[in-house]
Amino acid sequence: MVVFVGRCGTCWTLSLGFGQNVSLLVLLLYLLQLCCPLIAWPYASGSQEDKCPGPGWNAMCRSCCEYERIVCQCPSQRDKVGYAVPCCRNDVHQCDPCIIHQGCSVFDNCKRCNNGTWEARDDFYISGSYCRECRQGWSGGNCLTCGGVVRRAQGHVVLESYPVNSRCDWTLHVSSGLTMELRFTMLSLESDHSCRYDYVEVRDGDNQNSPVIGRYCGDNIPAPVRSSGDSLHIRFVSDGYNNYDGFSATFREISACSSDPCMNGGICSLDPVKEFQCSCRGGFSGSRCELNPPGCLSPQKPAHGDFFLQYDDDDDDNRDFATSVQYLCYKPYKLSGAPRRTCLPSGTWSGTAPTCIRDPGPVKRSCPPLPQLQHGSSQLLDPDGEKMRVEYFCTHPYVLSGSSERRCRPDGSWSGAQPRCIRACREPKVSKLVRQKVMKPQPPSRKSPLHRLYSSSSLLTSSTGAEGDGGAPAVVTDVPAGFHLLYTSIEYQCSSPLYQYFGSTRRTCLKTGKWSGRHVSCSPVCGKLSSKPQNRSETRWPWHAAVYHHLPAPAGDLSGRTKRRGDTFSAVEEGDAEEPGVDEQVWQLVCSGALVSQVGVVVPAHCVTEPGQTVPLSTAQLRVVLGKHHLRDGRRIQHLQVSEVLVHPNYDPDVFDSDLAVLKLLDKAKISEFISPVCLPRMQGGEVTAQQAFITGWSAPHQHHGPTAEPGSRVAQTGVVELADVAHCERQYSQQGIPVSISDNMLCGRQHPTSPSTVCPSRTGGVVLVPAGTRASSGASVPAPVQSETVEDGESDPVWELLGLVSFGYDLQKCNPGLYTVYTRVTNFKNWIEKNIK
């Protein structure tokens, strides 16, 4: 006896004789090697390794951004299916993870998603719980499991919608010894005359090898199906091309009572051996309640008709017995014979029973055969019935021009005109921000060298308009909605100058059924001012963001100041608190930030973390306000909630090194004249050679207003700072008794003597800006200083880049312009910012 125990927990026992062949032992060892890895790693999934769009994301957790082009890749098959614009908005403005590129088969049957966002912390794809509710007929975490075994006296089978390449099997069982009836209530599958592509197949038995009763497709409801035994096998198959609404069917077991054997209103019931018994009404008797002495037995129903009995109410003795019977027929059948018979004293009915014959109606001629559809196929439906018709289908890349159906008329002619299959392309999907103009089809006019060589020769003849053979396509006006004819061109442009264009400006429908060029999208223009101020101090920077903290309820005199930035203080003046949202809570403006994308705001890390720590504040404690120039400005502003706080991993709260964080917004910022993003530096790192820069921040109250001035009248001020070597900052701070450590991630600067306004960055925070090209990489020439006063009429409108963020300073009260302030050098963090604002 030899015993083997594998890692999968299965124990194998083998008894071998002395001369027995040992090849069986080798086979068992090989089977153990196969089974154990499959059980040891139940959660292995290649989809977790998807790199879309970054290493911290998987294919099912990308950001919802309708202005960025994303390469779509199906998570399960890993097939690249082209480009997609993930405009995933639903009615409540949440991202809908059910909507993936149409080439993917995941989530097609998901009715309610497991999560409503595309955030990095989502784990529904990795854990395998994709959906909370599936469409009818589907199950499993990804709603891709269908079929099963059903044991009931009656029930239904439903498959609501279906993806391509599906295969489902159901086995239906009723009570032993009985049969069942299956009725289709809905059928919507791809149509084919032999049902080769998508079909439902019913077999008389409990497995795939049982005899085939029928294979069904299209949308015509088949006749009811009956089994010969107590089981039916249903198989659904779809190919990889089209998908439709699916199908639904009901089934019930057929017993001896199913055919209503009891006559004269008797009630049928089953006995223990599945035979029936009839409970008869008063005056009737017999195994089927057929005896009605002294009256007549109930007559037999005519085929395709019925009857009703009439009683004599005046005769008290025979009131319960029928005296006559009236016959009727269902349409389109007519009654042949006497419609009424009477009960004779002998207990028989007078005359002979009438029959129901089909009404021939007007003489109908047969319609002639129709021509074959080029580049397509046709299917003849109901050839022997009254509604004979032909349906037409086209093969890709052709679409049907004209009616998809022709009917045979009673006069022997076909309705409508013969349709045609023409080349066409489905219109590309673009964002609402893209404006498109459809041009009329124009055949290509390019000439090869041979055209020029034979242009004067009589051998070159003109084309006569045969489509697909070099000639211009025939003029066709009837084309399905959403399709365009061959050589149709579409011109694109952004609907607003606030957005920049990406992709091809013109795309043309090609013979392959695809469009030339690249996908079209529009993204917000960065670093551009919509209005040109007369003086830089009056500039309304559209990317200047106000960051608010939620304040606790006032308690005594403790609401006057709040210590925030480690060794520095942020002045909290009485009356500065306001309501940045619609809720009745107290919020305090604490910091300035810069909008760098529609969902990302860059701020100093010390503004959004616990004092002296790297732990970020909760998103409920933060609020971002955009478009605010005046502190009490209620015009054109947006109040946005924060969905995630990302602090740079190297942030040091003791020395303020890498003092940078990104606030992810819950909703996208709406781009307007007053709200747009600033450009990030063009390259990562490099030496900052700018001598001057602009700074914008909130002015100090006592600097520009009287002591009794209302704080709400303050506006965002713009000043000019001169950048200096970090050694100057270290020397000045040391003279004040404040030792500091300046790293390569910091910039040093103070107010320029020609600055039009005084901005106290160490008190109010701020962002530092330079025109694009002012910051040069190491070894490049130093550009001219930025302008600080008025803006000349002939001056070109520059593109602005974010150079730094106010990190720390000292002497908060006096606002001495000669004191240096330390800024976070944004150029060193360009790659990290771009990675976390998608």
C-alpha cells in the first residue's frame, strides 16, 4: 500500500503488486502536480496586473475624465480595443463603472454596480465582486454565469441581454412520470435562416446528446414545445459579432388534468397514481361528468371552435339539464352546418354536428422570386402563410439602404423597393465639447504617376459610378441613423476657445468601414488668461484656488487664532469665516492652491495635514472654492468637495521639505472665463534661472484696508518677487535666530522693489507664477526679467507656468517686504503631480 498526500489536501492510495506495472504510479504523481497549483492559488488573476492608466491603478479603476484619451484594454481577454473617452456620467453625476469600451465583454449584464466611482482604492475588480445585481438569467460576481438545473412543476427561463461569445445550458425537470410544455414569451436574437450565429436550442431530454426538438433565432415566437419525458435541455449560444435583447420562456408540467377531461363544469383532481378524478356538478355523473339523465350528454367541441349550452328555466324538473346547444368557430374559420342543435327525448342531439372550415377569403396570387442581395443575405419568412415576407441583412462593412423587409401583397406584388447594401461607417463618438460638421461624400481625387502618364491616352476611360471599382459611389439618401456613406468627411473643432484640440481635424469614411485619422477630444487650455488686465496687480488668475477648513462651533475667545504651520502661524481674523458650501457650517480660508487639472488642485502639504504630522486631514474637513477673486465674491464661483488628499511621500513636517500635496476633487471643475488650469513646468527638475516671478495671494487686512474695514472686501493681490540664492534665506533666518535647512526642493525669494502690491505670503499663502520659457534647464541662457507694472497693448499674451507654492516664512505681523519667504519648487515634482491628477 502506497499513500500520497498532496498540497491540495487530497490523499491518494495505491496498492501495487510485486510485478505490477508502475506506470499508474507515475500517472498519479503527474495528476497531483496538476491539481495542487490550481487549488493553492484560488485568487490568481492576470487582470490585477493591468497597467491602465498607471502602476497604482488597474483596468477597472481609472479616473473618470471625459477630456483625456485612454487606451482601452479588456481586463479578462487583455485585447486592446482602441481608444475611449471615459465619459462615465450617470443621472446623479457619479462615475459609472458599468460603462466600459464596447469591445469589452465585462459588465454587459451588470444591472447594479458594486461601486460608483473610478477611485484607486476600489477593489471590486480584484476581489471578484463586480456587480451587486445582475440582469435576469445571469449570476456571479461578473454577471457572466448563466444556466443551471431547475426542478419545479412550473417556472420560467429568462436571459436578459447577453454578451458576445456566450454559452448557457439549462436542464428542466418536472415530476417523474409527467411531461412538460415550454412556451417562449419573448425572443430577440440575431436572425439567420439556419440559426448559425445566435440561437436557442431545445432538446428532448436532460443532456446535450438528447434529440433536438428545434433551434430558434430572430424575433418570431415559435410554437409551444412538449417533451416526451419529464425533462428538457435548453442551450443558448452567441457568437462574437452581434448581441440582442435575449429571450424568455415559461414551462409547466402536463398531467392528466391539463387537457380538462371533466365535462359539464366538473373539477379535475389528481389521485396518488397521477390519474384524474372528476368532481361533478349537481345532476351530472360519470367518470368525466358526461352523464346527464334525462337530458343529453355534452357534445364534442368542433376543431377550431366551441359551443355553449342553453337551459330551460321554465321547467323546474329539467332546469339543470341543457335543452339546446349553440356552436361557434374561431377566426378565420367559418361554421359549416347547422349552428344550433336541440336535445331530443331520447337523450340525443338533433341533426349532425357542424364543423369549422378555414375561410379561403379572396383569391391570392403568389409573388415572384426576388433578386439576390449583393453583399448581404435575405430570409424568407412564413412562405406558406398569409404574411409571407422577406427580411434583408448586410455584411460588414455594408449597411442596408432602404427597407429591411418586403411583404407579399394579395395581388401578387412585393411591397416597397428592393434595398441595397452600401458601404458606410458608424459615426465616431466624441465628447460634447467637440463640435463637428458633416461634409458631403467626395470621392478621392489623388492621381498616381500612371494617371498622369496615360492622361492623354485614349486607354484611360472615365468611371461610370460603379461603387467599389474606382468610381464614385452612387448617390444614396437612405442610410441608417448614426451611419455615413463612403468618403463622407467630418470636420471637428472645439466648441470653446477655452479648450485645446487633440486628434485629427478631419476624418473620412474608408472602404474598410473605419474612419481615417485619430480619435478627437478637447481638453482645457492651461496657463491662459481670458481677459488682459491694464495692470498685473489687477490680474484675476483663473487657477487661483481658495482652500477652506471646517471650523468647530465658536467657544469663548478661542476662535480668534489657530496655529497651523508648524513653527509659523496663520492669522485668522475675526469675520473671515464664511460658508463655501450650501450647508450651514463655519469654514475658514487657510491657504491658496493652484488648479492644474479639472480634478486636481496642488497645495502645500502643511495646509492639509495635522500640525507637525504627515497624516492628511479628512476630506470632510476640506473644501475648495474656485473663481473667487473677492473673499465674499458670490459670482461665477464653484464650491467643490474633496474626494482624496494625496500628500507627497517625502514630506517632512519638521523642515518642510517636499511640502506638496494634491487634492482630488469629487466633481470636475467647470471651465469658464474665470476658472481654468495653470500649466505645469515643461520638464522635470532642472535649474530655475528666472530672476523674477509673480505671486498671487490674499492681501493682509491692515495693509490695504483700515482697521474697521470689512474683511469681505479684500481681493486676491498680485505682486512681484525677486528670486535669490538659498544662501540668502539661510543667512537672514540665522540672523533672526531661526535656524532653517534649505533643500533642493525649495526656492527663496522676497518682494521686488517695483512690486505694484504687497502680498504677505507667510501669512496668507500664495502661488508663484512665471511665463512659459522663463524657467530654463541647466546650461540654458537666462531670459529677460518678467514685467511687473502695466501691461502694454502690443504685449503678447503669455502662457503661465506654476513655479512654486508658499511653504514658510517668519515675522507674520509686520509684513516686512525685505524678509525672505521659502517656496516649494514645483519643477522637482512635475512627474509626481501628473501621475496623481489623472
